[in-house]
Amino acid sequence: MLLLFVLQVVIFSNNILSAQKLKPSEVPADVTQTLEFQYPYVKVTGWMKDGSNYVANIKDEGSAGKVYISSNGTWLRTTFNVPQTELPTTIWDYVRTNYPDFIIAVSCLEEKENEKTRYYLEVKPDGVGQQASVLTFSTTGKNELISRKDPDNFKDPLAPVEKPAPKPVAAKEKETKPAPANSSSTKPATPAKPAQTKPATPAKPVAEKPAPKPENKKPEAKPEPKPKPVAAKVEEPKPQKEAKPEKPKKEKPEPVITDEQGNVALKPNVVPDIVKKSLTKKIMHPEELNWYLIDSMYVAKCLNTGKKTACYITPQGMWEKTLTALTEESVTGPMLKHLNDYYKGWRFKSAMKEQRADKNDKTMVEFYEKANYKSKLVTTALFDKTGKLIRTIDPDYELGGGKASGNGEDEDLIKYYEKMNMSLESDDAHSIPENVVAVFKLKYPKVANVEWKEDDDMNYQAVYYSARGKEICVINNYGEIVETMVMGKLDNLSSTIQDNIKKDHKGFKVVEYYSVKKIAEKLNLYKVLIQNKKTGEEDVLWFNLSGRPVEY
């Protein structure tokens, strides 16, 4: 009992030493900067020190994770917790088969530099002080085992333990050896048998064959030509074998899967790993997954919790939006009130929810007004995330009534669907020089909802939102990109910068800050906007990556 108590105390104290809680001010600037650049949009809930490494506890859209960074600011790995109930069945089957009576102590998704995202598990016998086996599995395909590392003292529960069994068997064999000595009489019998049987077999057929010969049944043997037609009949199936066009085997073109718009599905090995990795963060276990390339965007169409879902990701792995088909029951609250108030007798057709990286989420509801139900004319209502109406698209097109264009498409139908497009460009672009807009679109072809501004230096700012949050691209009159800015979260602002502001700018608060890349000067800086708490006066401060103030 004393030994057990001492062992538990040692284990507990080791855990405390290896995982020490830290205050944000105790974390080096290099470490916090690495976290900010690696995960600029996550919420940091705490810091720990594990040996010489720093661990940030984060939350990313509801998923809890840990980011491991070395003391010199090198990102090591990131793990996101995965509930055991959400592990694929193939992984569960492997653990149950190879580690019976073990428990899963840790289950998560692990990310590393230049490696595919994988499932990371630690399994061990139930009890205090037990060492764990570390297993990793792929997140794609059949979730194959990638690596398995058991502790040195690991006892394989599946290893055979029947070593004493063969010894008594050998003893019995020795006892049986004298028995064949007495049965030596059987041995001569065996060579005698082949000598008798071999002549016997030819002799019998010779005696039997003359017997049928006197029967003169040879005419019956003449039907031997009949087998020839039989052979001809056998040739008949050959044309059937020519039906070897077992072109069902060529049903391999069945993998040519298309969606409702006729887009052809991609082979999984064509999709970049960084794109697949981005999908795993949004949809943990997609079903019936198919990838498509639509307007240079990778689109993952699948079933997620039984709902049709389409996830849009850039070739660089940046998530842009997710579309989810909704049922009629999903039309609730303010949306339902609006429809009942203004469209009495309406009938539901379909609904789609759009979750966007810029947080401007929308819900589109298609329905038939009472007067248009027989003609099947669709009215569309767009609502924001609170259920407030954004706009309504009236059914000004009679389906099938438009004139065909040169390629046979219905021009009015094309216009109708263009009108229903949910991504709208800002009208501000019309007042910006064409060469400036052209440069921006060339650099960011898929960015929508751009707000254009002109700054004090006579440059043009394109303000938009991405998966990292608010971003600004600054372009001069000559159509050259001079700098880019990404807004950071105030919680992630370096403690060194905060201390400098408290010391030199008393009475001011930080409004927002940006990570700035100066293209021509090849500089990386922090731009911090501060505001006087009493007067509302604003000022701009610049800091280098170490958090020291600089003149700019």
C-alpha cells in the first residue's frame, strides 16, 4: 500500500511538472506570433508548458484542440479532440480485435507539417500507471492503420501461450514409435498391392470388351458422327461467349459521377491534400462524398448527418462556404412569420442554408405563392442569420416559356437563375479604375462582396472577408499591390505590444490590429488602431514582429 501511494504521488507530481499552466504574459512573443500566423481566427482558452514546449488550448468553431509550439517559435503539431463515439467503425474494430479489455485514453485528429491529417489514439489497460500504445490511422479511404507503437513491457493479449502443449504431444509420439515396429506386417502388404492391382486393371477391360463386340452393337456406335453436330451445338454458345462484351465490367466508367448541374466528379487522388484537410475540419464524417471542380473551387458534395451538403474550398485550402439543404421544418421563427404574414397559403419547395467564411450567413427559401402554385412559379426569399429578410426574388419567369439561345439554352431561364445568385458584388467597384479592379480580380478571382475605399495616400483598398477574417488588399494607381492586411483577434495581441501601449498611451484602448505585409519593402509589421476612451480620438501605431514600436 505504501509503495502504491508513493507511485501515485510520483506520477501526479510528474504530470504537474510536465504540464504547467501559464499566464499569457509568460508566453514568449515568438510562440504567440507563431500561433497567430498558424491559426489567426481561433480562440485561445489557455496556455501550458509541456517540457520545453508550449501548448495553446484553442477552440475553433466549437472544436477543442491543442497547438504544440517549441520555445523558438516552431510549430510542431496540432490536435483536435474527437469523441470516441465519432470514431470510424473500422478503427473501433481494430482496437477491439487487437486490444481486448483495453480502454481508449486519447482520441483526436493530429496535424503535422507536410503530413496528412490522421487519427491519433492512445489505448491502454484500465488502471493507474498503465503505459499506453500509440496508434495512428488515415482519415480517408478505409481508415487504414498507419503506425503502431507499443511500450517495451507490452504483453500482446493475442499472443499464443500454448508452449507446454507440444511437449506432451512429443512424449506420446515416442510411445507410438514401438507400435509401428509390431505392425511391420502391414508394410509388406503395401508393396504387394500395387503389383496385383496393376495387372488386374488391364486384364478386366480386355475380358469385358470382347463381350460387347459379339453383340454387334457397333451400328449404335455409328452415332459417333452425332457428337459432331453436338460439337456444332457447342459452337453455338461461342457466340454467347462473344457476349463477353461483359461491358458490365467496363462499368468502370460508372465512376463518372455527375451532380444535378452535370459537373463530373473528380478522382479522389486529384484533390490536393490541403483541400481534404480543410474539409475534415468542417465535416468530420462525410457520407457518399464526391469532389467537383467548379469555377476553380473544389466542392465536396456529400451527406452530413443525413442532409445534402456542399462545401466550397479554394485550391489553397481556404474554406469559403458550406451549403446545406434544409427541410420544411427548418423554416421557423422570424422567417415563418414573414412568409405567413405576406404570403398566406404559400407552399414550401426547398430551402438552403449558406454558412460563409465572412460570417454573412444566409438562408434561401423557395416557395410557391397561392396564386402561382398551379403554374409552378417559384418565389425566393433570402434571410440573414437572425431570420431578418434581406430581399425577395419574385417569379417573373414562366418556366419553359423563354426563347432558346444559339446553343439551345433558355436565355430567360439563365437570367432567372443569375438573379437568384446569392453572392453580390459591391457597386463601389464602378468608381474604381478598371486596371485596379482587374489586378484585384486576377489575384483573388473568387472573392465576392468587396468594399472599395480610397485611403489618404491615394491608394485603393479592397476590403473583404475570408476564412481568416477581415482582409484588406491595397493597390496603387498603377495597378500594383503595395500591401496586404489581415485583421487579428484582440485576444491574440502580443503582451509586449499591450504593455507598450499601456506605458506610452495611457487612457487609450486597442480598437483593432492587423498583420501587415509591405510588398515593396519586404516588411512584416503589426498595425494597431487605438482610441482615446474619453475623446474618441484615434491613432495608428506600428510594431515589428518582436512587439517593439517602429516609426512608419
